[in-house]
Amino acid sequence: MRLKLLIITILTVFGVGIVLSVIVINTKNIAEVDLVALNDAVKTAEKHWGQISRETFQHSDIKQPFTILDNAENVIYETPDNHFSNLYGAIKNKDTIMDLKNDDEIVGKLIIRNNEKEIIQQMKSELAISISLLFVFLMSISIFYILYIYRTILKPFQQLRTFAANVARGNLDIPLNMDRNNYFGAFTESFDLLREELDTARQREYESNRSKKELVATLSHDIKTPVSSIKAVSELMLMQAKDEKIMKQANTIYSKAEQIDLLVTDMFHATLEELQQLKLTVSEKSSEILVDMIENVNYDHQIEYEPIPQCIILMDSLRTQQVIDNIISNSYKYAGTKITIKSQINQGYLELHILDFGPGVSEEELPLLLNKYYRGMNVEGKSGSGLGLYISKYFMENMYGQINCYNRCDGFTVVLKIKLA
């Protein structure tokens, strides 16, 4: 509809322009010489020769501008709207020239101005003005229509492109604005409905995943209670048992319960970390507390350690104990050797070097050990979830420390860097 209106408007403007041009051409007529009036003017000039003045031609019927010259080409009389130059110019301009006689002797000339050039020039000027106005009007209409096209078609598509980019980046909170005059109103509304549905679906997925993780965290926490009971009963059986077979069975129950407890603890902590609920409280502690932590995991006196330098460190006691538990448990499980712990203060950190004397890991696996769910190639027949070192890394970094590991020629080393206060 708008396009038809534009075409009709342009055709109308062109029609009006053509009509105006025809009118301008038809109204510009070259004045024809009135021979009767001309003869009358000649007779009047000859009659009053030598006494010609403005009043002489007061009652003359001649309408064209004219000039009267004597034989020396001096201007005797000239109408107010005429500007005579010379006789040669009059001949060149194709003016009407009549001789004036007195006693049958030519005494001067009467020259009637030919206004053909002025009329043609005036016509050209008026046509140029008309055409210029026509083009200005058409240009204004074109600019207006271009702006209209941009506002009603191009701009909505640009908004759709920006909207699509936001959706692709996951920014589903930014609505797609709709204009009442938008030609693509229903199309635009469909896109915005799509955004709302995607946002709703993502929210449902988030809530579903959160519910699953909360369920896993709850079950993990609840499982630890019966496992703790099993460990306590097996410890009591070990204390009371006299028979070597019973002691061996009770020790197996205890070790397996310990493995289950570590696995459930890892799963519980990983779930809390994903829910962003794995919190730490970092405070200043004396380095002496590390001795108790090491002794807590020093089963069968398999750990040898040097005196720890006296200093104040930044740590969360519970989380640091869990880190040491994870590393020592891995050494017991995969190396099966004695463990040596060396300590030193280096560049603002208290470093604990935990050394075992097992086969270590391949160099290809070394950069992957701290990744989530990664387990090495030497885990066959050994339980685990691949979360112990990952959670240890999470704890150490959130206590402003570091953890790294490397192979030695005679074993494997894990380094804990605990930040000095």
C-alpha cells in the first residue's frame, strides 16, 4: 500500500512538472509589432521632429519599447524600459528599424526593440526553477521514503540480529522490543516468545540439575553416618579380637569402610563445589597444627617427617586436613610405600613436600592429575572417583596457596604451598 502511494505521488509530481513546463512555454509569447501603431509613431516623430519629448508619444498605441536616433546615432527619445546601445547592436538583435523623414530627407531612425532573447532567457530561468523545485521535492520524498524503509524494515531486522546474538550468547533476559508500526510484528513476537520459552526451559533445567545435586549431596552426607558406625564397630572389633583371622577380617572391614568414607567425602565436596556451597574460613594459624594433621593420617607409622618450621600461616584447618588426607590416602593406595614429608619456607610460602617411593605417573598424565574426574592408567583394581586432587586444588587455591606434583627418579612428590600470614 505504501509503495503504491509512493509511485502515485512520484507520477503526480512528474505530471505537475510537465504541466507547469507547458504553461511556462505557452505564456511566453514574443510580442508582434503592431504596424498601425508603428506607422502612427513614425508619423508622430516626423511631425514633431526637433521637438520630441515624453508628452509627444503620450497617446501612442505602440506597446513595444522603442528608441529614436538622429543621423549621428544620438538618442533623441527612448522609452523608460528600453536600453539602446548602438545601431549595429539593434541590427544584430533583429530590431525593427524605420526611417524618419523630414522634407523627404532621412533625419533619423525609430528602432523597436525585439524582446525575443529576453523572453527565451526568462523562459529558461523559469523552467530551470520549476525543474529544480521538482527535483528537490522528489529528493525530499525519496529521503523520507528511505528513512521510512529504514525505520520500518531495516531497523527491525538489525534489532533481530542483535537479539539473535544475545540469545546465542545465552543472554535471555533482554527482550525484543516491538513497535506498533512494525511490519514484522507477529514475526518479532514469535522470536520474543522463543526467548521466553528458552529462558523458562533453561531455568527448569537449572532447577532440575540443582535438585539432583542437592539430592546427591544429601545422600552423600547421610551415607557417611552408617559408614562412620561401621568404622567405629570395626575399630572396636580390632581392639577386642584375639584371633588373628578375626583381626584380619575386621581390618579389611575398616580399610574398605575408610575407602568408602573417602569416596563419599569427595563426592559430597564436589557436589557442594558445583552448588557453590563449598565454603572456607581462612584465618591465621601456627604451623604446629600441621603436625597433628599429619599424625591423624599416620597409620602404622608409615610417615616420616622433619620438624616443621615455626611460622604463622593462612589456612582453614578443616580443609587443610582434608587436603592432607587426600594426598596421603592416594600415596597409600597407589604407591604402597613409606612416605616422607619435608618442609621449608620459600618465597612467602610454607612448602610441604610429600614424597612416596612408588612408580609415579607417566609424563603425559602429569598435567592432568589435578583435573576433575581424571584417573591415571595405574588405577585398575583400585576404587576412586578422580576428585581427590581436584578438590585439594580447589581448597589450596581458595586458601591463597598452591598445589603441584612431579615425578622423581625414585618416586612421586606432591608439593603443598601454604601462604604465610
